[in-house]
Amino acid sequence: MVTFNLSHMKPLILFTIFAFSALAQAPANPPAAPPANPPVAAPANPQGTTPANPPAPPAAAPKPAVAIPPDTVVATIEGKAWTKAEFDAMVRNLPPDPQRNFKANKEGWLQQFALMSRLAMLAKETGLDQREPYKQRLEYSILQFLAQSYVDARAATPTLDDEATGKWFEAHKNEYKRARVLGIQVNWGGIPKPGEIARTDKEAQAIVDDVQKRYKAGEAFDELAKKYSDDPNTKEKGGQFPLLRPEDKTLNKEIKAAIFSTKPGQLARVVRMAGRFYIFKLVEFVDPTKQELRSEIEDQIGQEQLRLWLDKTRIEVKAEINSPAYFGLPETK
């Protein structure tokens, strides 16, 4: 059965002939060969003398991009003139990977595109697009591409009104409560500061245990954060983090699970990550506003509308089987 991706999908690529990613990865110049002899470190300079190597002058500012009128012909490929507006439109509507490759090496991308154009023309001239198996594959690819494009376009334009968005918000707002937290970050491992020795994970765990013990004994969490936290962004603020959102896909899953399973006023379970521990105190949950959830509301309502429409369309589609045996079905009497 043909299935459709109901989330925002990458467009289908009909032809994948060349690995354009190599363009972005290929260095512009080969790496320099290592010196024949290892460099000798210069002796330290006496105080007040001129440094052995003066600082390099600041790099020149990049030249501003030249303004090119939209109707300017920027390239001619196999006899076809391409204006800036036409080329911009083509690149703008490509899938993300070809767009990135174009930006990384425009000239190399153009040469590959010209080669693809020539090969596609040769395929048509020789009638390859009308022979098996290429004809059927091409037809199926176009069918699949157009079907998915229509689904994507319909998903991007949901029918919304104040009543529908209001009902969804009231039904789901508790799932999107924001968490106001205080946090303490305790680092271990890594590169120590000059004159210091990096903590081991056991030493960091001992600090975590001590912080928890002190908090339970009545010390204020914000004061403990100022004293023990290694997070430069929150330490002086008493460990105060910005409001954490459960729908935030950039928030670490372990931290999210620990915080949003905790009751206000309590410490969340300690989260251990590479090179650090986190201790969080959940201060309170804050109700989101309807405006804050606008994007989520539109996406969820749109997905539900799309699912209902697809179910209805599947029922309406007629596919009559005239030969059950061909499809591996028993003959009907």
C-alpha cells in the first residue's frame, strides 16, 4: 500500500545520478606538506621587549556582493540561456542537500548540472524514456512525486478558525506547561584551567551529593548554585534558567524527562551527561499562552485535518479487481 508522510517532507528527488555532496567536501586547495624539520619554539621574550612575531594585520573586509539584475543571463547550458531570476528560482526550490552543495561550490555545481542536462537530453533523443523499464519507472516517479507534493501542499494550508484553535488549546494546554527551574551544573573531566586539576567523575559526584545534602538541610538552592555551579550563564543568577518548554526539540531528552516528571518545589533526579552533572529544582509550572502555542496548534490541527481527508479519499478511490488470480486472491463465485 502506498503511504504518505504526514509531516513536512523533503521533496522527492527524481534523479540521483551524481553525488553532489563531494563538491562541498572537496577542499579548494590540497593540504600543505608537513615541514621537513619540526619547528623550534622561540625563547620567551624578556619583559618590555618587542615580541618575536608581531601580530598579523587584521584581515581585509570581504568585498560586497555585486548586485546583478534579475534579467541578466548568468549561464548558458546546452544552448539554453538562464537568467539570474530563473536560476535563483530553480536553486530555491531544490531539496536542501543540492541547495547546500550549490552554495558550497557554485561553479562545480553548474558543471555537474550541465552534464546531467546533456545526459537527460541524450536519454530522450535515444527514446530511453519510452523503453522498459525506464518508461514505467519514470511514470511511477512522477506519479509519486505529484501525489506527495499535493499532500504536502494541503498540509501547509490547514483550515483554521478561532473556535477550532480555542478548543485545541483548552484540551491540550496542560501538555505544554513551561517549567521554571533553578539548576546547578557540576563539571568533570575536560581541560582544566591553568594551575588547576580536572575533577574526576567521582569528585564531581561527591559535590552533587554534598549539594543535595545541604539543600535538604535547609540551605537555599539559589545560594548553593552561586557557590557550586560551573555554568557561567546561570551561576550568578542563582541557577535561574529560561522557561523550559516540553515541545522544545533542542532540549536534552534526559533533562526534559527528569524535570517534567518532578513536582513543583522538589529536586529532579540528577542527570549525568558527558563531562557534567545537572541538579535541577522545579520551582513551578507555568501555563502557556495561546499565542505561544500558535505554531503547534496549526501543525496539530493541520495534521488531523489531513488524516481525515486522506481517510475519506481512500474510501472514495475506486480500484476494481477484474482478475483476482493475478493479485493472488481466490476467485469469487
